[in-house]
Amino acid sequence: MDEEPIDLDELRARLSEADLIPSQKPLLDDIERRFARLDQAGVSSLAELQRQLRSPNLLEAVAETSKVDADYLVLLNPAIRGFFPKPRALKNVAWLDEGVVSCLIDAGIKNTDQFAEAACGCPKLCREPVTRHFTSGGEQFGTPGGACTLG
């Protein structure tokens, strides 16, 4: 999820559809009014909201300007950060075979974020989609530097 083009309506919809943990359920209370107030206060995108919630001083300022309770914003902050999990090194994914990890690393795919980008055909790191380098047959995987044979 890229935060820059996401407006508050999209974020509100995503929160409304999310499987929130019990402590985050209060985020749904009066969500439409609260998000409308944030938008009226000039916070129109997820990226801007994240910038405004980055520090206690900024959070208090947006709470005062928008008339959205600071406690609500404090609760909102980790919920929206949860939409952007930190990439995990593939070598630390226990259930992935070492040979597969080695082939992926040889192809320039070192973490879960890069793997997801490559799998959807829009990699930032790789010059070509991962499907050009890896066959679905499972026996031989072509990498930019050659072929990896697994098992």
C-alpha cells in the first residue's frame, strides 16, 4: 500500500473493512465525522496524516485544528502504521527452503517487500518481473546470473 495517493476516504474505508484488534475498535466510532474534520483541517491524504502524527507536538496541533480528540489520533497512529509492515529478510523466513532463498537473493530479491513487488510485476529493485527469472515448475529457476536448480 503506497501512502501518497491514498486519500482519507480510502483510509476510512480500509479501516472500516479491516479486522481490527479489540483495542482499535473505537477507531470506528464516529469515523466519518472525525475523518471529515481531519480533511477540513487540511489533512487530505494518508501521507499527510502520517506526517502530522509523527510527533506529540504535531499530533496535538492537528487535534486542536481539526477538533478530533488527541486520544483518537494516538490510537489511529499505530493502526495506520500497521498497514505498512517492515520488510523481513527472506533468509529469516524459516519455512522458505535455503535454495529458494539463495535463488531469490541472486535475483536481487532479499526481503519480503522486494518479493511482493517482484511477484506483482512492479519491482523497484529488479529490472524485470520475477516471472522472467523463475519458472512455476519448481525444478529450475533462471536468475539473471544463471540457473538455480532446487532439490
